[in-house]
Amino acid sequence: MESSSRSVVSSMMKVLTRSLHYKPLPPSKYPQVNVKDVELHPKKNKDRKQREPIIAQSRTKTLFPSAELAKKYIEAGKPVPRRFRDRMTPARAREQFKEFQEKLESEEPHFTIGGNKVYFPQGRICLLRPNAKHTPYQAKFLVPKSMNRMDLRDYLWHIYGLRALNVTVQLQPAKWKRGPMDNGRYRGPQLKKMTVDMAEPFVWPDVDQASVERAESRRLSAMEIVDHNTAVGSDVKKPLTAHDGLYVEKVVPQKLIPHQVSRTARKEIREYKKLLGTKDNRQLLAQFLGL
């Protein structure tokens, strides 16, 4: 009884305290507010001072607005930032072009050669076939990841006498692969390729059609051998025609022997072998006993 009376008293106290804290107003006492004075979406930081955009953020109508923005800074009497300064002036560009033409005529390198002398380079550099986007004046190489553009440019100049005008780098991400035995997933090696712009064009020679057909026949023969080695059921007895019939076995004629005759013949052969074994054992025993 005491527990039930305590629960009733506690519930009554809660109701009383709730009624004290919350007293709903009737609609007649609602505050009078005009709809036009209510701002549904108030602006944040409306007291912040609005500043004019800087000159670097002004609009331009050119594709490369550095020169135009630099003029605006000069007109406003402000120092031009470093990113808008044109380092390559027309006079400097003309001077570099003349120097490049002189180096071409004298067959000298148009770039600064590296100071470290490497007599036996260990990196693997492979010439790849060009893609559809490449022109005859571009060549693509597969290089080690430790090699940079200057290294490839010096390598091509000293080994092959090739003048690399521009070098671009493509670092391909490593691809996920599966193991042949446990089917586990692992990442393959990361490939680094470089595309070189050349002064003279180079076109890959066409591959001989006979070599293409020879490679295709080898591939088909290898696939046929794999299918034959992994065959099951009646496919095991199929003849192997790979490599122009090199593995074809001679067909031996097989005599038709009824099942009952073969069973009796096996039984007679088994008894004959057993008889021969007993005779040999008797001879060995006689020799041992000296009979």
C-alpha cells in the first residue's frame, strides 16, 4: 500500500509542476505581428563590413588575363603581384629563339647537360608504340620511376643523339591483380611513361603479316594444348592437332573381345601366374634344404 500511495503522490506532483511551468496562451493574447516585418531567412553576419573585391578578382575577357590584370594594378597605382608579372618578354623570347636556332645549326644541345656522369645506366628504357592521339613528332618511352625528365633528355641525347624538345610524364596507378594459386588480391607495379616531342618525325614500320599469322597460330596452339590437358569426360580422347599435328598419336586397331571371354581369360591368366609363383617358391625351398 505504501508503494502504491507513493507512486500516486509522485505522479500528482509531476502534473502540478508541469502545469506551473507551462501555461498556454489563448489566441486572443497572441502578439500582433505584421507579415512583412518577419524575415524568414535572415542573413548571417549582416553586421560585417562589406569590402570591395580585389583587382585580381575582377572580370576579364581574355583567356590569359595576367597582362590585363597587371595593367589594372598599374592604373590603380598598386604594386603588381608576382603571379601577374610576365617573365617572358618579347625581347627575351626572340633571344631564346635565336639561341635555339644557332644550337640546331651547330648540332649542339639546346639545354644544360647534367653534371653527373653515368657510364653504365641500369634503368630500363623501352620505346612504346604511339597511341592514336600521338603525332609522328612524338615518341613514348617506358622508364623507371626514379628517372625524371632531365635524365631522359640527357640519355636520349648522349646515346642516340635525339633532341627532346619537350617531355611530359604520365604516372599510371597500380592495378589490382589476382594470384594464380590462392586467388589473392594484390597491387601490380606502378608504370611511369614519358612522351617526348622530336624535331624530326618517326613512323613505326609495318609488322610483317607472316609474323602476325605465326604468332596467332602459336597462341591458338597453346590454347588448344591447355584445353586438352584440362579436358574431362569424353574430351580426353579427342586427338590433339596443335602445332600442325605434332602431337597426333598413331591410331592402333583394337580387337573386339566379348566381356565374358575377357573375364574368363583374366581368371586363367591369374591362376597361371599363381602356379608359376608356387613353382618358383618350391625350387627356392629345395635349394635351401639341399634336396
